[in-house]
Amino acid sequence: MTLAKVDGAEQFRRDVIQGLGQEQKSISSRYFYDAEGDRIFQRIMASPDYYPTRAEEEIFRDRPGDLLGALVGDRRTFDLVELGAGDGTKTMHLLRRALNEGREPIYRPVDISGHALEELGSALRKELPELQFRPLVAEYFHALQKLPKAQEHPKVILFLGSNIGNLDRTRAINLLDGISKSMGPLDRLLVGFDLKKDPATILRAYDDRDGHTRDFNLNLLRRINRELGADFKPEHYIHAPVYDPATGRALSYIVSTCDQVVRIPGAAYPIHFRKWEALHTEISQKYDTPMIEDLAHKADLRIMGTLTDSQGHFSDVVFAAY
């Protein structure tokens, strides 16, 4: 099955032109994920400097039984809706355990990247051919509107990989509140939170020694060139991540190393970059327990359990709706 990309070229063009026209230039991190971005992100996740993937995979690899118990108890059939599924590597541990126990999960991965879902479907047909696989190409907020409010069996919603950290507090609360309103009494939500820790460890994850995060960030400019016909010169920009331990916010920027002008077909005027001007591309919020409890309170969710990796770098938190 061929999956169309959720972001059409004209929407991409409008968002880029609008973002570059702001006083603080900014482009949404959703546009990182074209086919090349997907490939680079796979390298990031395999990097020894990028701990979040390893930490959460440890939980799913070593404790799938505990996860299933917290999420569905002894129920045989359930919908597993994963927001931002990516390559699904971690979720396969959970699905394999469920199938081995004779359960019948229906896997509904959601991602903005059609390419990623195609790759995931190919992998699942080889690894778990008996699995019911029903993907959806959509943004999180659009996917929520498609979730059934009534169902014959429990619904489990996964939001893994610290994707919650890519949203500011208001959007994170709105997302969780929207999920909460879609949940029945037997439904559960599992959210992966990257925890506050040594600032050097966090910063290295976004500025790895092999340069994968740099390539991932700068690929955004190359994508704009490829798809929109712009004339960015990526060699005249640098990758510049920062981390603020007081707020727990890791931010990624692309910084211009000289005064320059960029032309994008369809823009009313050329885009000017001053020397050392920053283009904001990503936020990655790090959490502690009070911050997680605050999100739950604001979104009308109850914390039902927490599973943490052996180094205390990452937590998967199980929620139920009130």
C-alpha cells in the first residue's frame, strides 16, 4: 500500500515562508522527516551519544510483560494506537510478547511520514506476519479526531520516544487533554518522558560526535531546496543546539555564518539572514516528576504506573482518564 505524505508541497511552502518571515525565524520540526531525514534519524538513534532511544528500548525489551499488565491487564484483544510510530522498533517487543501470549492486538501506527510507515509495514510483515496492521498518515491532533470514542475492546495509546518533549507546555497539555477526552474507562495512555539529568549528557545527544544531529538539522535546508526550489547554501549555516537546565528545554537552531539572501519561489520577497542570525527548528523538553504530575493534572489524567530504565534517564508513564 502506498501512503501519501500528509504535508503537501503547497502547505510546506506556506509554512516555510511564514516561518522565515517572523522576527524570530522558525520552521516546525515536523518538516525534518522526508525520506532523507528518516534515514539520518535512524543513524541518530543508533548513535552512542543519543541515549533516549536506548533507554526506552531497554524498558520495552526487558519489561514487556510489566507493560502489558499495566496497559491491558489480562484482556485478549486491544487496539494499540501509536502516535509518531517511526520505525516501531520498541513497540515490536510489546507486540511480540502480546502475540506470544495468544493475544490479538490491532496495531494502528500514526506518523506524519508515509515513508516511515511504509518501512514499518515492510518490517512487520517479515517479523510479525500474523499482526493486524492498520496505519494512518496524520499529525497527532488530526489522528485524535479519528480515534473511536466507543469500542468493543480497550484502546492503548502510545506516545513514545520523548515526542511529548517536542511540544511546548500548552500544546502538550492540549494533546494530552484531547487524548483524555477520547479515552474510555478501560483505555490507557503510555507517554515516554526524557528526564532531566547531567546537562552535558543531554547536550551531547543533540550534538553527537559523528555529526548525525548536525546533518539532520541541516537536511531541513536541503529539503526546502529540493522540494520548493529554494537556493539555501547549507555550507553557510551551522547546527547550534543549546540546553537550559533551569527549564529543561533543549533547543536546536540553524545559524547563518554570514549575511545572505535566500530566494524561495512563491515568496513575495527574498529572505534575509544576518550574520549569526538563528533559525529555530526544534524544542526537546526534559521533565521531572512534578512537571509530569502537572501535565496529568491539567489534562484530567491519573498516573497509574511508571517504568524507568536502569540509569534513570527515561520514564514510560501509564495514565488513565478520570
